[in-house]
Amino acid sequence: MLITSRGRRIGGRAVLGVVSTLVLGVTGFAWSQLHRLDTGLVTADVIAPSAQVPDIPAGEPLAVAQNILLVGLDSRTKPDGTPLPQNVLDALHAGGGDDGGNTTDTMIVVHVPVGGAAATAISIPRDSYVDIPGYGKHKINSAYSRARADQRGKLAQQGMSGPELEVAADAAGAKSAIAAVQKLTGLTVNHYAAVNLSGFAALSQAVGGVRVCLKAPVHDSFSGADFPAGTQTVSGTRALAFVRQRHGLPNGDLDRIARQQAFMSAMAETVLGSGTFTDPARLSSLVDALAGSVTLDHGWNLLSFAQQLHGLSSGAIAFGTIPVQSLSLATPSDGDAVKVDPAQVKEFVQAQISSPDVSASGGTPGSGTVHPSSSGGVVRPIAETTTPTPPAGTPAQPKMTTASGCVN
């Protein structure tokens, strides 16, 4: 039985951060903002030397295909290790430090091919039961938290404390998450970007909000989601609630990742096609939000990278989700998990990043609107999207979008 898994808690915030970062190099003012961003971001030494990509002359197209791991952290601290204020956590419906945190509730690999005019974002369900190097088989979202907790304990015993301790522990968690993703997908991760709870709210607000569409009204006290049916613009804490809700939805985590991908595609269209880069106030706010909420791998030269993305547009960004075999795999110690076949995942990933549409030079701005996939495959502009017929005997899957792009 093949099922398309679509579960995510803090959906879209990491892609929001990276999409914003990748395309800042459009105007002279944008260049100056990128220089400011380079000096304001928290960085971590988490990429193995063998996976680091050498710099190329500024302005030349991307010469080497690259894979970026984006994570949305359910973290109660800022990238610099200082704690988020309780009033901020309350506004985000995040609870306190004892209510969770330090798991990668969003894990997405973005593949950017040679030329830099297209991209493929592949979601990995947070509960995928995989081999985590050094820890055995567990849910993939725990790779970060397990290594982080181990390193934090060791360093605390050595006398390290405060923000320095939190940042060092975060780096260990990032390395573990990267290792788990590489083992599952077969891809080498060249770059890493992480966004926390408050960062997502700030980023969505900085661009003036994102238009989304719901099939029916929803109300959920857990996430704070309270929305009418139909098309609407969400930002700040409302955007976070939109992508966090899973209680009260017909298909739980399946519907949550549907929202994630819908939000990501709409966000890409907003950032790439709404004049963000020619509006000094909006662009400055976006850079401020990124600087206060995003952690990047040490050595990632954003200015150079942005210059290598020639012609990237919303129509050239595809979204997909790895295939899964079951949503209720019983595990010895992790409860129910998502069953995945690593060989099948690797085959799927290679098919997506090798497709002609991804390898091509990319579309033109405004050439199409991307929507989330209901089949686990790459998402094409809406006019080109097709849904494969599921294998015989496969239960009917919840449809993620209608023709208008609305989700549960």
C-alpha cells in the first residue's frame, strides 16, 4: 500500500525563510540589505568539509547543484541561545519550555540544480521512522533533539552555561538531523537553515502576509487557528496558527502538510512577484526578521548564492513529499510512526531532482502558480498538474487541494 504522507507541525516557516533569503538579490538596495544580513545572522559549523561547495565568481550562474536542508524548530530559544519571552510564547500558543521544543517539526530538502533558475522542495514527514546514525531507529524529528540533549548534558558538566551552551547544543542537533536526512534520501546536504517559532510569525508579517484558502471554517484552541472558509490573508501569529493546526482537521497531520505546501507555494509567489525587493520598508523588515530568527551553516555566502540564482520564479519552484507506506507503524518505544522504505525514498528523490522541468533553466516570473501535490510527486504550475492513479487496493487518500488551491 502506498500512501502520500503530508504531516507537518510548523509547516512552511523554514521554506519561507530560505525563499526569502535566496531571492533578495534583485535591486541595488537589495544588495545592501544582503550585506547587512550577512553580518546579522547566527551561523553554525554543521556542514562536513566534504559537502562544502567552493565559492565561484560573483554573478555567474550556479555551477554546482546544491541541496539545502530547511528545518522548522519547535524551539523556545532564539538563534543566539537566549530564551524567548513567555509573552511571545503565549502569543504563539506555544506554551512554556516544558511543553515541547527542540525537535525538527519541519524537515524539507531543497534541491537547486546547475544554473540556479529552478528548485525542488521535498518534505519529509516528521514522524518518519528511520535510522538515525548513532541512535538506531526512531522518528526522524528526534534526530535533532537526541543529539542536542546529549551534547548539552556533556557541555553542562564541563561548566558551559547560558546562551553559549544552547548554541553549541543546537549545532550538535543540526549535525544529527543532517546525517539522518542524508542517510534517508541519499543526498549530500550542502547548506542548512533553521527557523524557530517566533521567526516564522515575524517573517510572514514582514512580507505583508500570505493569501491562503480554506475549504471550510476552522477553530482550534490548541494552535489558536480560528479562520472562516474561503480566501484570506494571514500573517504573524495567524500564519503560524494556520500551518500548525492538526486538531480538528479531517485528516490530522495529512491536512497539516497540505496547508504547509499551500502556504509555501503562496509565499514563494508573494516574495517573488509582489514587489518585495523594490519596497525599501518591506525589504528592510524582511531582513530584520531573517536576522532575528534564522540560523545558517557557517560559510554560506548569501550574497554570492543569491547572485547565482538566475531567473528563479514562483513558477520554477516545485513541491513534493516523500512516499510512505503506512501512517500507523507501531514502534518499540516511539509510539505510532510513519513507515517509509529508504530505497523507495531514494528512488523518488532522484526522480524528482532529475526531471526535465527541474533541470531546465526555469520558468519566467508569473508563468504559473504552484500548488501542493496530492500524489507525493513534484508540483507543476496548476495548468500542468496531473494526479496519478493510485495502485489497486490503495485506500482513497484525502485530496489536498481543489482546482482553486483550497485546503482543509
